[in-house]
Amino acid sequence: DDDDDDEDPVSDHIDISAILECLPNIESLSICYKMENCGMRFNWSLFGMTKTDAQLLGDCVKYTPKLKSIDVQESLMNDKCLRCFASKLIGNNVLQTINFSHNEIGDKGIRGLAKALNGQCSVQTLILCDNRIGFVGAQALGHALKGNTHVTTLDIRLNNIGDKGTHVLLKELSANQTLKRLNLSSNGLTENSASALSEFLEQNASLNYLDITCNELGDPSGKKILDAIDHNTTLLSMDMRLTGFSQDTEIAINEILSSNLHKHTS
């Protein structure tokens, strides 16, 4: 997009390709882009992932034949970095888990990632907590996952998709037959998301776990969700703390979920 071709400042971050070349059997990689003991050389450009870092990391993932999990947290990863990395994911049939939590990923970055998720890689667990994902990002994720047959876990808690983003995301996910776990905690959902949640729970037949904690939904929303869950046989657990649901509503929901769990395990 507008600044995707801008050059990053010079970075002293290590080129990890030299390390990974010596580890051909590595299956999990966790890395944080920071700088310690910079002293008088202090410069903000030393802190966080750069576009060059993202390109090098993407190449490593592309050419490391057994890498199944990658974790990059608290590294100021932004949209440009994610788009660079995501371009290397296309055609990857090995990587299963991505955790890019606590970064600065916004809607443009998610749109880039969505292109790779749209049937062109085999990622199963996608964790994007505490970023800057809004309505457009939620829309892109929903479109990418509508027919996706790989992703089983989507965790986007601590973002800001809001009611509008919830509607477009859940509308697309209603027909998804693979997703098992969904976390929408702390995303600015209100009573205006009640219809989207209830329709999704009535129509989706794959989800086992849903987290909607820390959203100001209110008890009327809880009652709508209760009615929807009464027609759902696959949901086994739902975290609904700090949503404004009454104790009676929570008890009624948990009774249905306990019955589903009993049928599922018997």
C-alpha cells in the first residue's frame, strides 16, 4: 500500500538464516526483536521488527522443511512486516501454528495474511491477540476462513473489531466446518452483536469453544445467546465472564453445554 515500499532504517538484528541452516530439524521457533545494551548507540529503529527482518524470517520459514510453529511477540510487528512475511506463506504445507500477539498489526497486515490463508497454506492455529485489528481486518479474516479447511483455532482477543466487525466475521464463519475454538474477548462487542452471535451459534456446526469475555453485551444478549445454544449440539464450553449476563442466564447456558459435553463423550 502507500508506504509498503519505504525502506527501513538500518537494523542490527541478527540474520537468523545462518542459525537455522544449522538446525534442519527445528520444528518450533520463538523470537523477539529487541536490542539490549545499546548505550550511546540508542535509536528507536533498533527496537522492533523491520521489513528486512520480516523478509528474512519469511525466507527461513519457507526454506525450513520441518518448521511447524512460529512465535513472534512484543516485536512491534506492523502491517508492512506482516505482509512481507505472509507472502512467503503461500504454498507452505508444513507450518501449523502462528502466534503474532502483542504487536502493532492492523487491517492492512491482516488483509495480506488473509491472502495466504485463503486456501494457500496449512496453518491450523492463528493467534493474533492484542493488536490493532478492526472492521476491515475482521472482514478479511472472515472471507479467508469461510471455506478454509485447515484453521481450527482463531484467537483475536484484545483487538477492536467492534459490533460491525463481529457481524461480518461471524456471518462468514457460520458455514465454516473446521473451526473448533474462537476467542473474541475484549473486542468492544455490545448488545448490537447479540444477533450476530446468536445466528452464528444456531448455524455453525463445528465450534467447540467460544470466549466472549470482557465485552459489554448485557443480559438481554445473554438470553438471545441462550436461545441459540439450545439449538446447538457441538458447542461444549463458553467463557462469558464480565459480559453482563445474569447468574441465571449463565447457569442455564452451562447446563446446555454440560449436556452437549456429556453426549459428546458418551
